[in-house]
Amino acid sequence: MTLIKKHRVRTKTSLTDTLPEMLVSALANHEDFVVTCETDPETKKKSLYVMTGNLITPEILALIRQQIEHKKEEGSTIITRDWK
């Protein structure tokens, strides 16, 4: 059997359209939704990363929460809600 590779035609959609769709999909699939940005130290170019999937283990979550707690004075925040 020959595998046929399908290429999806990508249309340029705005970030404000894409993010809500990705968030709704991640929540519906009980997946993690992570948004972070990075600045290249050499070029100063900023990149935004939006990731979904089973990404965060309980150990990683504990480390992130500790990091946020240590950086609250610098403006770091976390919001926690019960999920039903």
C-alpha cells in the first residue's frame, strides 16, 4: 500500500483568530495549552510559541508554580480554577 502525503494549504490567519480555536480544542481534548515567548539574545527577534498536547507533567507544573511564586514581585501571575 502506498502512503499518500497530503499537504494542507495554509491560509494566513490572524493570531487573534487562531488562539481561541486552539484553546477550545485543547480544553475539549483535556490537553495542555501553553503560550510563551522568547527573545533571541543576538538578534533581539521575538518569537511566540503556542503549544497544545500532553506537555506538562505534575513535576513540571510544580516547578513552574514555584517559579511564578518566586517572581510575583516582578509581575508574574497565575490563575487557578476548579475544572469540572
